[in-house]
Amino acid sequence: MQGERWEARDQVGQILHNLAGRLYSRTPQQSLYHYTSLDGLMGIVGSGKLRASEARYLNDADELAYLAKSIGWEIARRLPVASVHTARILEQFATWTTERLTDGYMLFVASFTEHGNLLSQWRGYCPFGQGVSLGISPEKLAAITHHSGFRMGQCVYGSEDQSKIVSSIIDGVVEETERRGPSEAKHSSQCYYGVFEELEPVILSIGALFKNATFKEEGEWRMVSPPRSNFRDNDIQYRTGKSMLIPYLAIDLRLGQDETDFDHVYVGPTPTPNLSHRSLHR
């Protein structure tokens, strides 16, 4: 696969990289399921590949904006008691975050859930009568994730957990910015942007696991790519969505084998259950 891969950084933003490492350290202990349509199933089986969509083009398009808002709320809470110097950093970071988390590095995500037969998932991700969920064992998922250069992480839903993460992000940014100091190459209103830009990939990877609490029942896990700075990378492809082209990366599920191996497959609600089960099994 082209483009960047996850790598350890020892100098810039170590606090944030440690936080991301903890968030991505958990591994699934059971099969996870990917919901798709019958057309999607045929594409996956025929190509042996799964599409990881760019994060801003997921069904819930406001997820990264949700992180930006959460950071903004925490900064607003801190500003009244911050020193003049720290307040300047916080104000610049709030502005920068709003701009970059909604239109910055590209990040590609493939979504899975712990629940293979969930009504809200059938309704949200599959056309009526044409849905399947594809179960992949944790061992196979680990191999696919490693081979693709992605990382697997469990989504964070709880407001208390999210608040702690947001607080840690801001602490890490302020500490790194104070250590590096302002840049004379930029306007005074953006003199800390250079540091923020260096920290952007790890902040984005943390934000990829943020989910609104209303979706908690999904029990979602995500396979997340390294952030991409170059949208011209030749492995970035596009598919047609309902109203736009959607960027994606293709994840190899076969790993050199002749066939795609699923641990379990559910057929979604359909008016022809017997016929649907029979043709899918065959």
C-alpha cells in the first residue's frame, strides 16, 4: 500500500503519541462484523478487498467536527483562568482545530461492529431486503490490519472518557507548543500553527475513534489508516456516493489466499429469507 505508515515519534508530541498508543492498544476478542449491501458483498468477494472510506465521508459526517467542538468547549472553559501566554496558545489552537479537523489530512476508516444482527445497523447501512453483515475473526482482523499498515481501535462513546481525552490533547498541545515556542516565520496570529501542523496527524488519529454517545449500541471498532498529506497518492481511489464522489483505500482481505474467508455471515431482514439464505450459502 502506498503512502505513510504508522511510526513511532520520539521528539514531537510524545504525550499525544502515548495517548494514541493507549487508545489503539486494545484488540478485539471476538469476531467483528462489517455491514454492507448485496452489491457490496459481491464487490468484496469478487475483489477480495474492503473499502476504507475517508473519515469525513462516513455516514456520520460530523464526527471530526464533533471533536473540534469538544476541544473548543474545553478551551472556552480554560481561558478565563489561563495565563496570557497560555491563552494565546489556546485561542490559536481553537481556531486552527476548527479549520483543520474539517478539511485537513485525509484519514481512511473501515468500520466494524461487535453485533452482527442489529436492527439499527440494518436500517442505517443496508438497503431494505439487501443487507448482509460479514464476520471476520479477531486473528484474521489482526493479520489484515498489520498487512495494510492500518491500526485497529475501539470507538470511545462515553462523555467522561471523551472529556479526559480532549483534556489530554490540549495538555499535550500546550506543553509541546511552550517547549517549541512561537515561529517568527508566521504572522503573530498564527505563530504556533507550525507546531499544531506537526501534531495534526496524531490528533486526527485520536479523533477517528470519537463517536457520539447516541451510537453506543453499535459497539464499533475501526480500522484506521495513517493520515495522508498527499491526496495524489496513487492508491487513493473514488467511488460514487448518493451525491458525491467518496475517496477510499482498498484493504486486502485475502492476504495471498485464493478466497476471502469470513467467520460468519448474517442475512439482513428480507421478504424472501429462505431464498436469500440459500443463494448466499451457495
